[in-house]
Amino acid sequence: MNTGGENKLSDIATLLHTSMVGVNSNGMNKLYTQQDVQTILGNSMTLGEIMLIVQELVDNNLIKLVKQNNELKFQPVDIIEANKKSTMSSEESLVYSYIEASAREGIWSKTIKARTNLHQHVVSKCLKSLESQRYVKSVKSVKFPTRKIYMLYNLQPSIEVTGGPWFTEGELDIEFINSLLTIVWRYIAENTFPDGFNTITQQQDSNKVPRFYAPNVNNYSTTQDILDFISMSQVANVDLTTKDMRNLCEVLLYDDKLEKVAHDAYKVTLQSLLQLGGNSNKTTESQDNSNSNSGNSNNNDDDDYCVYDYYNGIAPLISDKEAVYFDEWTL
């Protein structure tokens, strides 16, 4: 086996590395104990002979030493990764090892300097060299926007670093969040109140019969329902989860636009629907008032806002304008 270094691996070292990596390369993340290595090589070999083979792989960057629970373990390294490290200087390899260990969280440049005990000029030179070869990259952290965070080039930053789908280039995307809040509220409203936005049209057209839910139908929406709707509508160009939907619902819940009926199940409040209806009516009423003369003072009672203009679940009474409406019955 050629590893890109000056020495060629022995057959027994190649056998050990191949056995540790496995056929499908799933062994890269697996840690092997000394007993595991001895089992692979055979119990006939002495501990000294086994350590010489392990040292050969370590010298060729094909095995990493990992300390876990005060026990020394061995982790195999891919040949491509080993060849990459063989072209680095000792300082670059040291800097690279700390960046690699930081995984998707990344590591601050000053932390690299403190852990490697290298001069700042040397650290900067190594980072510049590794970046030019696309071995590492710098990312912007939401938590620490002034810090330069480094991670491996082929890794995606964690949510703790990027801030998740609500951030764009490190900035909170208010417009995107508000758009999703509106979409989520309207979707839940359509499930909570059947034809709640079309009731006025239905009342004007006597041929249309309003639709109502049967008593056994759940008039609420779950976070999974909302996520499926968002995904099907393709209104977001980022991957969202049910946790993200829950966060949006919690914002609407705080604003009294939603109420929680069960775990991850929500429906809109009647108050939020009435507020929307009242705001949409103001424009129409102001236009009607501006086009008419002040001769309709006797019809003021008929022009007052009525809940049944927007939700006709119960037949209105003559004195319904003095009634008090509740989202749910209280016992």
C-alpha cells in the first residue's frame, strides 16, 4: 500500500488497516482497543510485535490515537486523508489536527494558537496555506460574529454556528420569518375555522351552502402537518424540521394568535381571526363611507361589526351585538 510517504507499508500493516476500515468504510468512526487489534492480527503475535505494526500505521498517518475514558484507543484514517497529511509540514499538521478535532463546531484562531503554542505568525501562515489547498475553511459564527472560526473544508457548520434556517449570512432574516409566520397562521386558520375567510361571499350568494366540520373531525394542525404543507408549497429554500415549525407556533402562541390543544397541535384563536376580519373590513367601510353622504345615521346598528360576518357556526340572534363570544366553553 502506497500512502504518499517515503516508506511503503508492510503487508501485515496493510492487512490491519484494511480490516479496521472495513469493506464499506464505516469503520472510520470506530475506535479499536488493544485487544481488538490483537484479535485482528491473531493471538500468536506478541504485544511488542503488535505495537510495532501500530506504530508503522501511526507514522504513515493511517491511525490516530484517541483517549476515551482513560483508555488509549486506535481510530483508522482514510488513505486519501493520510496522503493529504503527508504533504503538510509539522506545524500545518498540528494546526490541522486541532481543526479536525473541532468537527462541525469549528475552532477559533486564537484557540488554535493557545493549544498549539505556536507563534501567531506561524499559525496565520499555516491557516493561509491550508485554506489555499481547500483543506480548511473559515466560517462566520452567529454567537461570535467577530471571531474567525475554522473547520474542515468538506464539513457543514452546525446550527450553533450558523444559527439555523432563521439566519442568512449570519444575519437574522426577519422578512423570511414574518412570511413563514403568516403562512403558518393562515394554514392553521383554514383548518380551525372552515371557510372562515369565505363566509361573507357565501352569505351574499344564497346558492352556496357553508361547510362545517363534523363533530368527530379535529380542527387543529400538528407541526408535522404544517411542515408537510410548507414542503409541498416550496415556499422555503432551506431545510426545515418539525422543531422549526414548533418555534414558529410558539411565537404565534405568545402573540395570542394560536392556542395549544395538545403536544405539537395548535389551532388559531377566534380573536386573531376577528382582528384580521376587522382590519380587512376597515378599508371597505372607509371606501363606502367616502362615496356616500351622511344620511345613513339610522342604519349604524346594522353596520356594526358582527362575529357572524366571519364565522357563522351558530345562527345569530337579533341582539347578537350585545353577546359575548368565547373560543371555548368554560366549565
